[in-house]
Amino acid sequence: MNKLSRVIAMSLFGLSSSAFAAEDESGHNRALANLDTDGDGSVNFEEFQARGGQSLSRLDSDENGVLTLDELLNARPGRGPGNRGDRPEFEPNEEQVARMEERRAAMAEQAAARFQEMDTDGNDVVSLEEFQEANFLELDSDNNGLLSAEELRPQRGSRRGPGGNRGGRPPQA
């Protein structure tokens, strides 16, 4: 997975890595446990907001509290196992380079479209509030204003539908 797809994934889910932890051996969803501060078995938007600022700060390279499209497109994911630094160097042929460029262009288009979705006031920057709302709505697959353990479980390989789950519904507090 290249850098841009990692950045897109981070912006889509907007939760700290601890919030997206997989189920533990006892079957309890740690994401729910980490976010559900009132212990009612679901996460409302206020609970979600309390933990969501960390994700924006990882993308906000100039640390001004808002995200620009340039920051989203140029964000660098952290180094870790499986990143390019851990792989042996290889020289792609012309066909491979062309395919990689096509994928990069497609991902840049997807990132730009996602950025425009998040920028609800159209001012060409995504505030923390816009970022959190977009990510909450993306996760809220049943559009009830609450996140369940199932909705917090990572969904591998897919956004939860074209354009997310916006549906025009603001999250409930």
C-alpha cells in the first residue's frame, strides 16, 4: 500500500490507533471500550469528538489546526513494518511505472473528492469539527447517530459506500 492510500485510510477513519484495536480474546471490542465514556454500549458524537483530535494532528503538517488538500495529499504516514523502508529496492519497468502513476492519480482524485466532502462550509480547509463529523458519519452505517461495536470494527478494504454515509444527517450529541 503506498503513502497516499495510507493517508486516505487515516482520514476516513479518524480515530486513534487504540480506538481501532481488534477484538481481544474475551470478545470485547476495545474501540467501544476506549470511546464509550458513559458505558451505555454505544458511542455518541460527543464521546467520539473527545478522542478524535489526534488523527487530524497527524495530517496537519503546519500544525495550524486545520487540514488543507495539499496537506492531505502530501501527508507522510509513520514508518513501520511493511512500509517501503523495510523492503528491498526494486526497479519497476515502464509499464509498472505507468500503472503506478495511474493509481496515484486515481487516489489523488479520491482524496480530493473526500476532502471536498469533509469541507462542508466550502472554505478550502477542513476544521477539526468537520473532520470529526465526516469520520463519525462515515462510521455510522445505520445513520442512528450512535456508533456500535460492530460499526467501530475495522472494515477491511472498503469505504462504507460511495461518498461515505453522509446522508445529510448531522450526528446526534
